[in-house]
Amino acid sequence: MAYETIIVEIEDHVALIKLNRPDALNALNDQLMSELCKALKEAQANEKVRCIILTGSDKAFAAGADIKMMSGKGFVDVFTEDLFGPESEAIMGIRKPIIGAVSGYALGGGCELAMMCDFIIASDTAKFGQPEINLGVMAGLGGSQRLTRFIGKSKAMDMNLTGRFMDAEEAERSGLVSRVVPVKKLLEEARNAAEKIAEKSMVTTMAVKEAVNRSYETTLREGLLFERRVFHSLFATEDQSEGMAAFVEKREPQFRDK
Ligand code: CO8
């Protein structure tokens, strides 16, 4: 399908989705969010795709929700249309792993979109921020919730209240991103990680994603029980037999997603 605000490239088992509104630093408008959701659902349905990379440009992953689109709206508009609500739910419904490859600005909704990915690989030029307070509003897609769980209350408050930006080094130190690489290596690093994931059993990969995400939704005791039961259930798969047999026989496993 032809898109106008994103570019989708599928190579081997990896779908690369690139946000592409360069004139607006990839600001998230209705069209971009709708196209992004369609592309993610297509990647989910495409049996060839085993991992997704979401990225932007060198200058901006995304500089936030589109302020020009929002500036004329009132409460009744954003409330009744549930601005970006269905899209964020749809992104959370994607069961294949999504790696956020972030370079440049990841601000407001851009930072929040990056946090919807399963993990973030950042370039050394990445800048994260929740500057909505400067516009007389606040985070609306996870900046006061996910960010607080990811980096703790003090830093989340600091970022949301002052609107200051966090560089890549601080973001890694704080646990917001998993790795930082030179900007020229960003996509290569993300692709290597995606290809590593693509080698695994898709059944196991989806179970891991579900279990880690569950840790944000429940108590430790419930989460541990959920994890243990999912672990047990993987013993119903052929890939568990194959993975363990391959280890014992000192060979590479041949997973079949069964
Ligand atoms: N929305 C719309 N257009 C934008 C945005 C944006 N968020 N960010 C940048 N642009 C546009 C600029 O208007 C400019 O366009 P033009 O050339 O037509 O004037 C173009 O992109 C380039 O931007 P700049 O000239 O400003 O570039 P600089 O390099 O000077 O500055 C910055 C880069 C620092 C990133 C600056 O553009 C900036 O501060 N942008 C806004 C950042 C921001 O405030 N983001 C938060 C937006 S609000 C939000 O994200 C809410 C999310 C929650 C939604 C919840 C729904 C439930």
C-alpha cells in the first residue's frame, strides 16, 4: 500500500517503518498515526515479518504531536474524537516486537511513541523530552505514566515539569534506552538486533513480549505467576523440544514457530 507520511521497507524478516514528514520534523498528525497503525497491522499479518523497526530521520524521530493540527481544537473536539486514543491502543495490540531506532528529537508524543516500542536504540544525537508544559498542556500518550515507570518519579517529574531535554547518554543511564550508538550506525545496530530476534521462535518471542509488558500492568506476585505459567506453556511447543535438543546435541536450533 502507498503511504504519504511513512515509508515501509521489508527486507528479509524485518519491516522498517520510517516516519516521513520532514518539513514538520515528523510531527504526529492524524494521517501519520493512521498510516502507522495500518503499516504495523500489515507487518503483524505478514508471515515473513518477524521484527519491526520504527524510526525517523537523523534530525527527528518525531518532534511531538502536530501542534498546528491541535492548536484550533477545543476540549469537546479532542475528547469526543479521543485524539490518538484508538491509535495508541492499536500500537499496544501489536504482538510482534517493535524496536524504536531514535535519532534527533523525540519530544512529547514523539518520546511517547518511542516508549510504545518494546525497546529503544538511540543514536548519540537523540534528545528526549516532554515539553508539552510549554504549550499549556501536558503529556497525553504515556509521558506521565510510562516515562515514570521507566526512569522513576524524580526524573519524570523534572522532564514533565521543566520541559527540559534529556540527551542519549542520560537516557541510557536512566534506563529509557537500551543502547546508544553513533548516528551513522543506528539503523545497522537496530537491524542487527532485529535479525537476532528474527532467528528465534516467533511463539517464544511473542510470549516474552507479553510477559515483560505484563510486569507494568500487575502486581509482582501476579506477574511472577503469569511468567511461570507462560514458561510452563512453552513446553507444549515443538520449538522448546528443538531448542533444548539442539543445545544438548551442540548444534544450532531450527525453529519452526510451532
Ligand atoms: N508540530 C507541528 N510542527 C512542528 C512540530 C510539532 N510538534 N515540531 C516542529 N514542527 C515544525 C515547525 O513548525 C517548523 O515548520 P515551519 O518550517 O513550517 O515553521 C519545522 O517543523 C521545523 O521546526 P523548527 O524550525 O522549529 O526547527 P528547530 O530545529 O529550530 O527546532 C524543535 C526543533 C526544538 C524540535 C522545535 O521544532 C520544537 O520545539 N518543536 C515542538 C516540540 C514540542 O513542543 N513537542 C510537543 C508537542 S505536544 C505533544 O506532543 C502532545 C502529545 C500528546 C498527545 C496526546 C493525545 C491524547
